[in-house]
Amino acid sequence: MLRTNTCGELRISDINKTVTLCGWVQKSRDLGGMTFIDLRDRYGITQLAFNTDWDKGLCDQARALSREFVVQVTGTVIERESKNKNNPTGDIELKVSSIKVLNDAKTPPFTIEEDTDGGDELRMKYRYLDLRRSSVRKNLELRHRIAIETRNYLDKQDFLEVETPVLIKSTPEGARDFVVPSRMHSGQFYALPQSPQTFKQLLMVSGFDRYYQIVKCFRDEDLRADRQPEFTQIDCEMSFVEQEDILNTFEGLVKHLFKTVKGVDIPKLQRMTYADAMKYYGNDKPDTRFEMKFVELNSVVKGQNFKVFDDAELVVGICAKGAAEYTRKQLDELTEFVKRPQIGATGLVYARYNSDGTIKSSVDKFYNEEQLKTWATAFDAQPGDLMLILAGAKEKTQKALSELRLEMGSRLGLRDKNTFSCLWVIDFPLLEWNDGDPNLLASLAGRWHAKHHPFTSPKPEDIALLSTDPGAVRANAYDMVINGVEIGGGSIRIHNKDLQAQMFDILGFTKEEAQKQFGFLMNAFEYGAPPHGGLAFGFDRLCSLFGGSDSIRDFIAFPKNNAGRDMMIDSPSEISDEQLKELSIRTEIAKA
Amino acid sequence: MLRTNTCGELRISDINKTVTLCGWVQKSRDLGGMTFIDLRDRYGITQLAFNTDWDKGLCDQARALSREFVVQVTGTVIERESKNKNNPTGDIELKVSSIKVLNDAKTPPFTIEEDTDGGDELRMKYRYLDLRRSSVRKNLELRHRIAIETRNYLDKQDFLEVETPVLIKSTPEGARDFVVPSRMHSGQFYALPQSPQTFKQLLMVSGFDRYYQIVKCFRDEDLRADRQPEFTQIDCEMSFVEQEDILNTFEGLVKHLFKTVKGVDIPKLQRMTYADAMKYYGNDKPDTRFEMKFVELNSVVKGQNFKVFDDAELVVGICAKGAAEYTRKQLDELTEFVKRPQIGATGLVYARYNSDGTIKSSVDKFYNEEQLKTWATAFDAQPGDLMLILAGAKEKTQKALSELRLEMGSRLGLRDKNTFSCLWVIDFPLLEWNDGDPNLLASLAGRWHAKHHPFTSPKPEDIALLSTDPGAVRANAYDMVINGVEIGGGSIRIHNKDLQAQMFDILGFTKEEAQKQFGFLMNAFEYGAPPHGGLAFGFDRLCSLFGGSDSIRDFIAFPKNNAGRDMMIDSPSEISDEQLKELSIRTEIAKA
């Protein structure tokens, strides 16, 4: 080793030891006769001390070191005069006796500090320098720790990690596949997996009983903010289980992770039906760190000649505790918020329940105080509370109020990143109608689409509805939601080949298409498939949640930007004609 | 859970308990009034007992169950009359009180037994059934265990597992890349990584200090037997180290794996230079479970008018201990063996050192007994030994004798799968001349090619040779070899940008090509790159070695065949015109 110790480990007990350290020059300070350098590595920062009285030549050498030079230094550990309590090595410094420059460094395009001056694009291009910042590195250390603890928990529960193939077959029923032309089989393609779904089900048919994998998945989507074309899942499957067993097993995993990684005890997870989540939060991934549930007001407010309410399919509101004192300016901000195009409400009605017991609303023209009292009763509002109400078409209004609820939660400080509220949302609909989802092939529009995936089992009591009212069929499907983020989801699978065939039929597959794409799975089901189910966690998202960040990109070592481009290596890029020819393909670039 | 216990856990201490088991019908035996069924799951086999006297209806139900039906049974644990000592559950059986068929099963196309009647192709097509065989499942359980122990060891040594991207950039300097057309960037392509080489080096530039990953890699090769287009590596890198540190750290890993997974203590690994490996074993991955080293005979045998030897660049042999009694037929077999086209020797010379002290050779016409004694002295042969000698061009003869040595090792029982001999081969050549390797693009023929990869550092003392005799330059590169199999390899990297530029120059890259393909790495080296190095283990190969098998395919859940095809899912396959159009590509199939 080129060092005897790391830059993070020397303490007062090491005084008088001769040690060798390696690292990067974080910064240097020149104080007349003394020069101090902060030497950094992954493990910490150690102060190096030089003095013209001790060794003039060495001091000059030290002064010539610029930021980010890589050096090896040898010296004696001495006690510091002015100790730094914020640094674990702050009691000591190194009285250096020799320096060797291992590599020099150009001046970085941004400072390697916590408060860096680098913009997003610059930091993506020089990701290898951004990764030197300790906050970014700590995110990846956290990711490592979560992965190790996940594996240890699942290993103890008899899960086997099995690697499934990356070069598989295109099954365009879901989102778009990335494909890989085959050189050996001209005109044919592999596809990259959107998930190992079919393989993990085959492993259950094989009797593997409990499977998991921390695995890369791929989806060729029009990228939204904070989506990546390649992402990582904790993918799991179990045999001979019912939904209850899966919920308990993976509630256990999440509790284990919170306990071992964050030292937090999570209480038993509440369970909420999809229907209730939509009714009370307007959202299938409610942030339950705070209450502020939806209150439906149709029966309370209609018939008073206020056209906006009278014409609305749904009038629904929330009660913001203690917000009655909001100023006109704050209320205007909220109105602007809900009217933003991505939220799309036409206006906001509010009613202040003042601390003196009076109620004042933005629609006093239509509602007298007595009527407003009935609103307060419906909201269970107290003096000091603020009632916020939206009206319009049901789905759109629910969605808009959900956004307003989250905004109010943030404004009222109810969404602390160090508080964690976990729940299961259950009983999802089996199907949804595809009106032309841009992330699906155009040829799939105008038919039913599997909300989870085509292998999800309907609830037995709803199977009869499959032929009469497919949209009403509930699935044995569940999501784990933490702080308003969908962290994982899964389902009990269909293990009966006839029911699976019926599902493909409802999804608009001809028998031939189903056989061509999923024949191997349906055939496998003929040889003794056990009842089984599973789920997958979004690993990038889980890491960002644990790290208290909204951005998954901060938890991926080498992420791509929103256009799916790796700015650092400049990919995708053109390939040579020789490569194209060997692959029997030609590019056809549409004219601008 | 649909069961209270697994099929592997009930013991004599469970007698009288009422339990529920789930599993597959392995086989059933009908003995008049009694019926016995072996119920199988991942954990074991439990015998179910039925008796017409106990319950006629249930007995009839049991008799109707065919092989591979999936059932749930409830019953009482009872002591068996005739115990089966070969089965951990063999002391008990289940007196069944109810059966539920969870799924039926068609008759499998081959029997799910250790000695199956299924051929290779059939078992690949129905891989999900082949995986039910306990030997195949045990291979994957072993793989899981090795992965867990690898992670635990490296985690304790402060290595961080960091996921590197799968969608990267094509760098056709090595083997062929698999590429992925980009939909969002018409005419551009991602490539799948042949290894995370550049990314792990960037992580060292980032100060990650110790990195590892168990990671899928991809190589579009003309597949040889037992190669897979996608394969798994244990990929590692360390900073501020010298070769010695890497050898010690990963020797530690392999010792840990042997100890924890197989209960075997491995002695300190010997180190052998590449030059010695070639000289004494004719092979850079010598099987050192047995000696039988090469003995060069040029000075011993030449000048006796035996043209074959006189004209040969190299005359070299091995001494097979105790094989002097080999029959004429056995010796003819060996001659046929070395004359096979893939080995390519023109003939084999042998000399028996008989137990009576006489020596008889196949070239007695040219050499008298006294001369043959000098051979025996060269070989350090004893009475009872057999000397086997090949002659011809150096490289070809070494290769042929290496094969013969392995064959003799096998014949003499010196290659026991449960004996492990591990060593490091060091000081590999830096470069090799590419005469037209079919696994490289044709445009790369007729130039130097990096033997390890373009980032491998030359030995400092050989750097001067780079400009005068590139082929003689030795690298700081090393392979770990176990039982004649290359299990891992790596190198100390170049961390100096000028030396790296010189390497690209020698490899025939123009400055522009080097900048285009590796610019991000060379740029990174300008901002303070630490000395670093690493290695990668072939994880599939490591698992097969631990499992005592020559085939990696047995240790991959869903392998591809030698044509790179997944027989089960039938991939690669055609994709739709809609997909091709979105990707801006067209297939161009060459006419037959």
C-alpha cells in the first residue's frame, strides 16, 4: 500500500506515530511561516502542517501544490494547537517530513466543495469530479449499505438471488423495449428487460420458492424529470403464498432497512384500499405524514345558485389546521398554484374559520355564515383553520386537490424528510383504458391495458366482472408507499393457464400473438405452476428516500440526463459503417 | 402461507404434529392397500402415506395424482416403519387427512430425476423443468452463496459496490460490442459494456478508493463451446496500491470463499511468471494440481541424424510417473490424441524407463540406450516412468504438449475435482500482434493489440522498450489460475495521461480516434488520477469450478446455446415494423 493510514482515521491516541497518507489537496492556507494543507480521501480529511522553521524547502514544496493534486506524504502525528471539533481527525495534524506528488491536476471546472459553484450540466459532464464531493459520495455509500442489508435480510429469509438474462425477447405489450440487433442472426433482435417478470415466474414454476435480485431494468420512455432509461429494482417472488404473506415479508424488509441503515423503528404499516386513497387523498400514493384528508361537499354546498359548485361533478376540499391567518397574498399564491396549467383548476374557494368563531369565505355572496358553519362541521374544522375547496370534473379535481394538499403540507412544515410514513395501498384496479399513452406503441391505443402487468390476478370475487365490466375488476395488487412516493409494488400472479389466456384476450392479443410472445410462459404453466406472487422495489427511489432527496439522479453513480444522454461519455453516439454492416442494419434518419 | 412447513424440515421430533405441506408430486407407489407419494419442494422430499383402511376416498384421490401435479396436503406426522437413512426426512411420513390439487401438470417431456432421459436441447427448451432437478438447483444455490460471501468479504474490506451503466458507448478497440439503437437520438447507438473498465477507473479518479460490483458484461463473439454472450464478473478496483496489494487482497477473497463455501483451507498462492508458465507448462493457465513439468531437450537430442528432432525449433517432453507399463494400444491412443487437428502435432516420441532399468524408445533406430539414459537424466525420470516428447515449431509444440500433459494428468487421476491448486501468473506481455483475430473487427488486423486492455501499465523497467521492441514489454498484469482455469485477471493501470496517449498511439489509434472514444477518461486523468489497479473474476467460471463442473452453463439459470440463442423464449427474434421505424433503422438481410 502507498499509505499506512487513511485520511479519516488518525486520532489523539496516534500522536508521535510516523505515518504515510495519500490523497487529494482539498485546500491550502499560507499563514506567514506556517502552511496548512487539508488532505482528502474517501475516509476523511487530515490537516498537514509545514513550517519554514522546520524545513524551508518542504514548505516551499507544499506551497506549490494546487487544489486536487494527488500526493503521498510521510510525517509524524502531532497534537493540534487549535482543535477542530467538527472533524473527527481535528485533534491532530501531520508534521510532514516528505512529500511526493503522485499526479498533478488542472484546475477543476467547479470547486469540489459542498456548496459548489458548478451548474447541473457542468457537473454531469465532469461527473467524476462531482463524485468527489462528499455529499454525492455519501449517497452512493448509503446505496451500498441498503443493498447489503437487503441481501442479508432476504438471504436469512431463504430467498435465493438468481441472475436472469439481460438479452431477452421483445414483448411490446408494455412500455417500449430497447432492442439489440443480433449479428449472428440477421434481421433478429434481442430486447433488454423492462423487468425480469416472466423469468421470476418461471423460477417459481421451477420450484425455486423464493427468489430475489437487485437488477438493472430498461424502459425506452420519453423521459420525464427524474426518470432514467436504465434503473435498478429489488425484484422478488415467492411461491405458496397469499397477498398477506407478501405484505408481511416485505414490510419486514423495509423495517429491517430503516432499523439497520437509519436507526429508525417503523410501526406496523397501515393498509389502504385504492378506492380510499383516491377518495381521501386523490392519489394512489398518498403522503400520510400528515392528515388533511379530502372532504366531499356535494351534498353540503349544492343548490345555492353558485354555478361553479352546482355544475361540478365533484366539490371537494381540505382543512388546513391553523392556517386561517393566511394573508390575502398567500391565498392568491395558492389560487395561482392551482391554476397552473399542469394542475389545471379554474379557481380556488376558501373559507377562513377565524379564531373569534366567525367564518369568512371567498364566496360570501352565495353562502351566509350559517351555511358556512355546515361546511366547518363537514370538515371538522376548528377556529383558526382554513378550508380550501375545488370543484369540477371528478378525476381532474381530485388530482388538483391532491397537489394543493401536498403544497399546503409543505407550507405548514408537515413533510419533514426525516419523518417516515409507510403504508400499503391495496386492491388496485386490474385494467385501465389506454387512450393513447405516449409511452406505449401507437398500435396499442384504444384497448384495455394491464394496470400492473398482464400476469396480475384479479380478485376471485371479481372474476365474473371480467366479461361484463372489466374496468371494475380489482386485482390482487399492492403498492408500498412512503411519504407520498411509490417505493414498490406487486401482485399475486395468475397461475392458471385458462385465466391467463382470458387476460390476454381482454388485453386484445390474438391467440397467435399471445403464443408468439408469451408462449413459453403459458406452456410452462401447463407443467405444474404453484400459486405465487411478488413485488419489486424501485431501488434508486428507495435510496433517494433514505437519503432525504427528491432526485434519484443524486443516488446513481453515472446517470443520464433527461434526454437519455450520458453527458460524460457522450452517448449515444454514431457507430461505424463496418459495425452496421456486420449487424445487417442501416440507419434511416428522417429528414428535418 | 399455504403451508406450515417445507418438505425438507420434518423430523422424528415432529411426530403427532398436524402440518400442511405444498409441493410437486415426485413419484407415487401403489402397494395394494397402501399408496405412498414423494412430495418435493426446494427444501426436500417428504413421504405422504395413504391407506384404503384409513380413508378409501382419499386413497383414490392420491392414486389419481400424476407426476408434477402441485398439491397442498394436510396430515399428521407419523414415524415410518422402514426408515430411509438417505433422506433427512426419512424417519417420518405424513398420514394425510386432506389433499387439495393446486394445479395439474402435463407429463413433462423428460423425467425430473438426477439421471434424466432429456437431451441437451430438450432440457434447454424446457429449462424451467430442468431447473426442477436438484443438481441444477443446487448449482444456483451455490452461486447465490458465493455471491453473498464475496460481498461480505469485500464489504468488510471497505469496498463499495457501485453500479455502473449498462447503456454506454461503443469502443470497438476490443471484442465486438452489442449495440442498442436510440429512439430519441436517430442514427445513434448505445453499446452494452464488455466490462465496466473505464467506469471503475473513473471511480478511482473520483476518490472512491475501493470499488466492486458483481455485474453482467456482454461480448458479441463467435461463440466457442462454453462461452456466453452475456456473462457475470466480480469486478474490482483499488487506489493507492501496488501489484502486491492487489494480489494479497484477492488471494484473501478466494481463501475466504473456499473456507466459507467449501470448508477448504487454501495455502498461500504461488506466483509464476508468464515466461515460466509457458516454459514449464506451455500454457498461461497451468493446471498445477500435478507437476509433470516440461523439459526442454534441444541440447540433449539434437545431432543424432533424427531429422524430426534436428529440424525442430523445439524438442520438449514430459515425464509421466509410473506410466512405463502403458500398452502399445495406450501409446497409440496418445499418438492419435496429439495428431488430432485441433492439437496438430505430427507425431509422438516416447521412451519407457522400464522397472528393470532398461530404456526402450520409439526412436531406438537413432538413439542407443546410453543416449536414452541422458534423456532420463534430463527428465529426472525413475524406473517405471514414461517419457513423452514432441518436436516442431516452438509455440505450436508447447501448445500441443500442454494438451498432452493435461490428458496424461487426467489418465493418471491427477486432476481430482475436489483438489484445488491456485496460483498467480504474473508479468504478462503488454501487447500481442493481431494477425486477424475473428473476434475483432477486420479493420483492427495487422497492428498491436493490448493483451489485457489498453489501460494496463507496462513495467517501469520495460517502458524504454515501448518504442524499440513493443512485443517484449512486460505488463503489471496478473491472472489467478485455479486447476488450469483462468478465474480472474487484472492489472495496475496507467494513471499518467502521457503514457496513456503513447499506448493509444502504439495500438494504432489516431489522436482523434483516441479522443473520440476515450476522451472522457483521458480528460479525467488531467484532474488528479491516483495510482490504481484492479481485477475481475469470471463469476460463472468461479461457480462452475466450486461446483466441480467444466460447464458454466450448468451454473447459469437461463443460458443461451452456442449460437447465442435462448431456446426457451426463442430469442433473438424479429421485431415489428412499427418498432423498427421508431428506431430509424432498417434491416438488410444479405441474400443467401
